[in-house]
Amino acid sequence: MNVLLSISVLGLLIFFHEAGHFLAAILQKIKVSGFSIGFGPSLLKKEINGITYSIRSLPLGGFVSFPDEETDSIIKSNDPDLLKNRPIHQRAIVISAGVIANLLLAWIVLIGQASIVGIPNQPEPGVIVMGIQQDEPAFNSGLIAGDQIMSVNGQTLGSGKEGIMDLVNIIKTSPGKELILERVNKNESKTIYITPADNEGNGRIGAQLQPNLPNEISKAKNIGEVFNSSNSQFYELLSRTVIGYKSLITNFSSTAQQLSGPVKIVEIGAQLSEQGGSGLVLFSALVSINLAVLNSLPLPLLDGGQLFLLILETIRGKPVPEKLQLAFMQSGFVLLVGLSVVLIIRDTTQLSFIQQFVHR
């Protein structure tokens, strides 16, 4: 059930992203030919008012298609309602709308939780382990997702960001040195011994960490408290996501292992769902923000790549040659599909039940 919830949330977030592009085009009376969730062959397809809506076999994203992109389109190339014939600022709105939709959705989800369910109490001391990487020190020590790390070498960890920074700093400065962790899981405390791996002089254990947020929540006293709490959560998730992608770009060798594919994302979502509605809300907001930041990168096939081409067009005073645009997009497609396949295979082989089967 938790896995199905996770998949449903992921599909819903992709839907909202594509719906942002779709609505931005429709509201500006730009002609649209298709709205698809997923890539590859269509599983379900229906045409309504000249627009083909479809669900496809590869759930790796989605897309909105325009007559401009179709070689067999009966619409004349000089039609003013084609996307390519609209002013740059209108095209920029269509391209940016998916990112805006995901950011807005994450904010609304957090607002909704604070308004209807309540506001999470302040973080408690310690850090929660959200995910473990195969064959890394955390995995070998016996740490599992859901563990709460309360202290290191007898030093109690702080709360929230402070707790994470405490643990990260100790790990980074202790490559090759054994650490003693106090782990709590389901109210049972246990001592774990772990030796961080050496990564260019910095320690690494291969674990994803989150603040130790209590399950208890409190009703908001007023609308101001709802917005203050939600805005704070939104800003923290967004800033941490941006910092994560920045680290991936500036220090790829040490952060590449932190990349997660669809399988791992679903697994993390299922783990968070076990914590109840608050965990599912956190998963929804976190993935929605990740989709927004990822799509903002100036890479082929992403929204940021499309905006990059628009910026070049603005500078040049004319569109980038179609051959260059096609080469740019094709390279992005090959990269995206190749990376997705690699991540799916890696993440699937690291699932606990697969590991148990392999080691029988």
C-alpha cells in the first residue's frame, strides 16, 4: 500500500508539472496537440477537441506536444497561434510554467497540512536516517532507514539543521576512524560502530539524513502561524535542494552516488508513508521541489535547456538554427534515458528483498 501511495504521489506531481505547461499555453490561446504522462508507447489514449491525451509505458516524466514539432501537421507554419510564432516572453511563460506549478504545489501542500492537520512541533534532538546506500559504511554497520541517531561518541546531537550539521561535521573529519553511534528504532536503543570511508580527505558513510521531526503536531493558533510555519518549511526544503544540486555540479565525484532513480524515489516515498500523513506530505513537497529545481537546470530536454535556447535567441535576435536545436535535444534524450536506465537497474538491485534473494 505504501509503495502504491508513493507511485501515485510521484505520478500526480509529474501531472501537475505538465499541467502547468499545458494551461500556460491554453490560456494564451497557443495551439497544443498532445498531453502525455510518461514516455514510449501509449497505454491509454484519447483525443478531445484536437488534443491527444495519453498515458505511456515509461513513467520517467511526461510532456506537452505542440503542432510546431510535428512534420505531418496540417496547420500552416505561419499560423500566429503556433508556439514558435509567439513573442519570446509568451514562450518563456509556457516553458517556465511547469517549474512554477511544482513550486506552487509544494507550498500549497505544506499550507494545507498546517491549516487542516496542524503544525509539526519543533525538531527533537538527533537525526533520522532516510536512506542507505548499498555497500557503504552505513549499510555495513547495520544502520537502516528509519533509525534515529541520537549521539556520536557520547556527544548528543542537536535539533533540526544543527543536529544534521553536528553529525555531518563529525563524519567529514573522521575518515578511517571508528565512531560509536547511539541508534534508536521503535523505542529500542542500540550501539552501532561505524568507520567513515575516506573520500578525498573527507569522511563519508553513505546515508541520507533528515531532521528528527516528532509525529505530534499542534493546531495553528492563527493564519499567521500557518503561513510562517509553511514558508519556513518550504524555504528549508528549497534551499537544501538547491545546495544538493550545486554540490552535484561542483563535486560530482563524491556526490554522484547520492543520485536516485525512480525506483529509489518510490522506496523512499514508501518509507516516509509509514510515518503517516505527515511523512507523505514531506515526500510530496520534497519531490515536487526537486522536480522544479531539476527542470530549471540548463540541460537538454529540460525546461532550463529550453529557456537557455530562448536566451540565445534573444541575444542573437533570431532563433538558434534548427539543426543545432535538434542536436541539443537529441543528446539530452540519450543522456536522460541512459541515466534513467542505469539508476533503475542500480536502485532495483539494492532493494532489500532483492538483496535477500541474491544472498540466499
